[in-house]
Amino acid sequence: MNALVVEDERNLADAICQILADEGTRADVTYDGPTGLSLAKTGAYDAIVLDVMLPGMSGLDVVRELRREGISTPVLMLTARTSTEDKVTGLDAGADDYMTKPFESAELLARLRALTRRTGDVVFEVSSFGDLTLDLTTHDLRCGDRSVHLSGKEFEVMKMLMSSTARVVSKRDLLNRVWGGSADASENSVEAYVSFLRKKIKHIQSSVQITTLRMLGYRLEVIN
């Protein structure tokens, strides 16, 4: 795996590169936003470790620009901020995962493995419902000529809803499949990501909506 580390704290950046090197991962490093964006645009990396606060250009702006240009390289954002609002901002900007400092090297490696894991059992490259098409490779959700990039968990939730259109998907099923039953996740987590998806579906002007069935869960419906 080839990784790009964009972190202005040089000691931390170098430590991350060493952690990755010890696991057999080649890592390039830069310490500012504009250079990080330029390197990320080359498409030479399997994953990007990206700090939020960077000189020249914030990590949020870097990931937004990448997604606008259709670059879907998985991004793990780093920040010292721990509030839920900050995490939501990072994920909504297009990051695939979010980790707060300080962190353990084992967690960093586990999160990067999860982001770059390929199951090898995907047969179709897209999944469709109504006027929506979900690209299973780039994680882009499209309606006609309009598209929006989905973060990692947004993608997994949307994929479950699209593959289960004949039935209702419960919050418990989503928690177990998307969050792996993590103790840190709750039904509020599911509700938050469904809300994110509803906003993105509205943004691309789709006729599809995510309907809530009280006490049961969610399903996709086409609104006439």
C-alpha cells in the first residue's frame, strides 16, 4: 500500500510514516495543505492521512477539492478536536473516517486497513434505485448528470438501503452491518447518517427519498 501523510506537526508526521513503514507501507509526507492537495491529485496513493489544521489550506478544503475533482482515494482525517460537530464537519466534507489525537498506532493501522480493504466479492460496479445510481468503486451517488461523494459510512448505509429495497432495514441491522456492533455507536449514529444522506439526495435533486417507518426502520421510495 502507498500512503500520503499530510500533517504539519513534523514529529507526528514522521512518527506516522515510521509506523506505516514498520507495517510494510510506503508513505510520502508533506507538511502543508497545498502540497498535500497537489500530491493527492496524482492518484498514486491508496490512502491519505490528512490533518484538519494545516498551513496554506485546511485539511477540510483539501478533501473537498479532491471530491469535487472526482478523486475518491480514502481519507482518514486527524484532529485534536473531539466534538461531534467537528467530526460531522470532516465527514460531510468528504472524509471517509475521522480520528482524534492522541491515538495509538494500532488504531491508526486498523482504520487504514478498514478504509483500503477490498472484499473481492463485488460483482456489479453500480447499484441503482429509481433515478439514483451508487458507484460501488468511487462511492459517488448520481442522479442524471449530478453527483455527490459519500463518506465511508454514508456509502455503507446507502448500499444496504439499495440492496434491500423490497423490505425495511432496521436501525439494529444498520448498526450491526455498518458499525459492527461497536459500543461507541447508537441509534443516534444511524439517524445522523440517514440525515446526511437525505441532504445529499436532495442536493442532487433525486425523486428518491429515505422513508422512516416508525418502530421499524428505513426504506427507499420513489416520490411521484
